[in-house]
Amino acid sequence: MRNHVMAGNWKMNKTFSEAVELASGLAAELKGGVGDVDVIVAPPAVDLKGVAEVIEQEQAPFALSAQNVYFEESGAYTGETSPSMLESVGATYCIIGHSERRGYFGETDEDVNKKAKKLMEHGIVPISCCGESLEVREAGKHVEFVCDQVRRDTEGLDLSDPSKYIIAYEPIWAIGTGKTATADDAEEVCGAIRRTLAEVFGQETADGVRILYGGSAKPGNVGGFLEKDDVDGALVGGASLKADSFAEMVRAAM
């Protein structure tokens, strides 16, 4: 049985003090517990330590994720953050391959694969994103496109513990646009992703990997996604920036 995951990607929002306030508000909202749901928040890099302190001091029922990482341990990589740096501030998850990183900064599947391997060496769980553009979907090639991404992103990974790797399916056309894939749309692709994992790693491993939906997920629609067999939670953008709305989504996953 796979635990549901509710992950909040704060993107480039919240100053240090605002992030601490949001984390404290979420801790208060969830003080009654979250059941078997794995709750994760991903603040900007400069806010990681502050949110980590809130988690520790308030015994908050959520874990800390970074939004990005570089695949080298150290060196002359100005502006980058290594896995060991994330580990040192208490991050146990890290988002990689988000469409905004791919689109704005030219990240490739090869980059995503390298990042996943390096994170897993440090015991940090990758939340590896994949998804198609509107052009690809309208051409009817979205399943093939996403499954090819997954094959490249997971090449050579050790998934002997499949709970330590998460995939987030985010159709690019539904991220921050107000457009949302239907629950059936999400199940079609998430199911195909699981079948692809089974082909590469075996059915037992595929059955253990959590696959999330992302793309304008919010309290009003998340329940429909969670009813689907192959959708194990959500990677949430804007709705995670308010403690009450994100907590409502967590409760829907319980």
C-alpha cells in the first residue's frame, strides 16, 4: 500500500520571515496529525534553514524539500547548491526536472538523471517531474512523450527501495494557467508511467513508486485525482502558499 504524498512547491515566493510564518501556520493547521500522508514543503533555498527550524521546534508533521540541486559535491559552480548542503539543513526531499527548470534554464533529462543519482547517494528523495506541452498533447503523443522522459530520467537508478523515489506528472499546459487536466487525463498518463517502470524495473518496484499529479491542483479538485488508482498525491503550486488551503488538501488525502 502506497502512502499518499502532498507536496507544496512554493517556487520563488516568500521571504525568510514570510516562509517561517507560513510554515508555522501550516504546523498549527496540521497539529491534529496527518495520518499516513507524507506531507512535504519546498521553500526557496534561502528559506530552507528557517523552515527546518520551524519543523524541529514545533514538531511539525511535514518534511523539508529543496526545489533544485546541482549534481556535483562542491567546486566552482557559482549560484548552485550541492546535495550535502541540502542534507546539512535538513532537506530530505528535492524537486528535480520541473518544467520551469527545463523551459527557462535548459535542463535536460540527462541533468535530471545525474541529479537523481547524486541525491539518492545522500539519502535525499528525488521528486522527479515530467510532463508534456500543449502541442504534444494535441498531437496525441503525450503518453509516448512522458514515458520516454521517465525512461531517460530513471536510467541506471537503484530503485531497490521504491519508496525513495517519487515521480510528479505535471502537464506543462496546466501549470499556473488555471487549466487542469481531468482526473481521467491524469490516470491515463500516471498509469502509463507505472507500466513503463514495470517494464524497466519490474512490477514490484513499479507498484512501490509514488506518482503525483501537478498542474493547478487545489482543494476543489484534488479529491478527484486521489480517487484514481495510479495517482498517489499531488505536487501543489499556488494552493500551497496559504496554510489553510494546503492543509485542506492534506486532509483530503488522509
